[in-house]
Amino acid sequence: MSRIKDKFSNKQFEFTTHAALSASVASTGLIGGKVANFVGIKDIPFRLKSGDQSHYFDITKVETSSQQPIRVDNGTVYVPYKKKNWQSMLIGPGSFISSSFQKAVYLQISAAFASKISNVDDDFIITQMVEENYTSSLGPKGSFVGPVTASYQLRIPKNVGGRISYSGIDTGSGVDFNIDNASSFAVASAYKNEIAILSQSIFFSSSLINYRNTLTNSSSFTKVDSPFSTPASGSVIGKGSAPILINSSSISSGTYRKFNISARIAGDGDSGSLYAFLPTREIIIYSSSAVVASGSFKYHPTRPDFASSSGVATEIFYVKSTINAGPSGSYTGSCVLGQTPIGSPIHATANLRETASYGYYYDIGKNEAYLVSSSAVDNAGIGFAPFGKMIVPRIVSKSFNP
């Protein structure tokens, strides 16, 4: 059987039909002596989805009914198309070529191309071979594919590039967050919540999720529906905790509900087990009855004595405590590092959406500096380590006469 050789990576491939490949996988689980499996849209390599070949690629044209993509353990993925869909992808209205030439030239080129394959049945399967993790330095510009770098943050919607947000006050319709996925060389993502996993078989740079301060299942995925994202928009995928007392011994210091989210970002060659979920992150949602207080402090990121002598005047916000209150109505907890109870969650804005900076906050009136940072446990004494991370900082200790 004849072969074709990639002049950049030096890999060799046989000319064959997708039907023959599928039959080999079904009967032996092998292609060319290598382990092979039927895969889904999520396993199509980066070069097609987002890389140097993405300008002409249309993932909706991939055949997944009568045939399926096939992945071989040598890092090759065979992507099937019906001829009519492949032709539409390359030269049809809205294709890359349709916007690359003047209309008359485009029509001439597309007509000539179509005539060359006019004798091929519309449902004939055409197979495209794509190499994973393409690293040849001689390849076309933009063809390099490196290891996936998993990176995401929750942010306030409509605030592109704005501050990170892992909290908010539910005034009746929940609190919206953008899941901003800044990963490199990613081809698919999954976000685990308390009830369901939000699975995305293509790369979404941003998704919308909503958390509610209610007794019922209370987080939902609210992005516009896409066949490449499940469950559908509006589906409930999470459930908040019972109300957590900020002061573990009294409701007077306020409450919040806790949600957890973790992400799994996949790159080329991921079969579903190569990448573990990233550590869980905490989201806290306050009820509409939360009373917000604030205080002015002198801030320094690393030293309590510097906060006292040359700290930057900073206002921070928190739910007001009416018993055992600390500075400006905050709740300071034990003020012993690593010892419960911990203090109030601290925020940078009055709507409790933005996270305060970690570091030392000096109270001039009391001549004390409070360390605002993450903790190994939350206000209910529930641990995070080694599988989770607190984002919204708490008051965790204090320094006298810094």
C-alpha cells in the first residue's frame, strides 16, 4: 500500500479509506500495529481547532454519525468528513477562501475545485490525518504545538481583563461569573461542580456560570447553548453548602454559602486520564440580607511593621459583625495563625465581589496589624488541603505594636 511522508515531522502514513481504518479498530483495536480507538470531537488536535490550520477548519462539518474520528497511539488522529461537508468547509459560503479573494475570483476558484471532485458521491467519506503535539521547527508558521498550560480564573462579567472574583451578594437572581480560560494549547475543558461536570469538547475562552444563595440546588451554567458544551444552558450543576457562620459560634457576624469548582484542561493526546482536575476553588455567596461594613487601614503586602510605618491607606469591606466585633465591625476570629475560628472574609469593594489584597492591614486606633490571607480551613472549620484552595482571604492573625 502506498505511503505519504510528512516532510517536516518525517512520520509516514498509508493511503487507505476511513472504512478500512474503522474496521481495523473494531476488529483488532490496532492500526499499523499501534493501539487505536474511536474518539470524539474533544480529541481533535489543537492545530485544527485553534492552531495554524484552524482558519479553514469547521468543526461542525466533522462526521460523527456514520463514522467517527480515530486516534492512534503514535499521535495521529484521523478526522472523517462527508464529501459534501468537506467541500462546503473548504470553498462554501463563509469559508476562509470566500473571504480571501474578490467575489469573481472566489467563484472561479471554487467552481474549478468543485468540478474536480464532481464525480465523487456527496456521502463519500474523506479522511484528514492530523498529528498531535506538532513540534517540527521546519513546519509552517504557527504549527508548533506545545504542552497544555492549564490556567483559568473566575471574573466579573462584562469586565474583560478585570479583577478576579470568587464572591458576591445574591440579590435574587444569583451572582454571575465568567470562567475565563487562558490556557495555552488547550483543546477541551471540564469544570466539576457539586452535582455535574460541565464538559466542553472545544476550547471556550469564556463561559458564564451562576451561583445562588438558596437552600436548593443553586448553581447553573448559563452560556448560550452549544452542541460542544454539556449540559445545556440553564442546567443546574452545583449545590451550595448550608449557611456557614462567619463567627462559628454566632449568626451575628453574618453567613455565606460555599460552592466548589475545579477544572480539567486537556491538550493534544488526552484520552481522558492524562490530566487530573486542578485543585478545588472556593466561591462564597452572601444573601441579600448581608449588612456590609468597611474600615480604613494602612496596608503592606509582606510586613506588619511596614504597614504601620509606611502602609498605603486602604479601605476594605466585609459583612458586619454585631458581637465580638473587631476593628470597624469586622470579625477577627482567634487571630492565631492556623487556629480556628478564623475571621471575616475580606473584600476590596462594597458589593463584596472583588477580593482584597493579601497582606497586613494596620489599625491605627488599636495599634495592631491584621494578616489577611488564605487559610487551611474555612469558617466552618472544613479543611481545604491538599485538594482545594481558598481565594477570598480571611483575617487569620494579628501583630501587636508592630
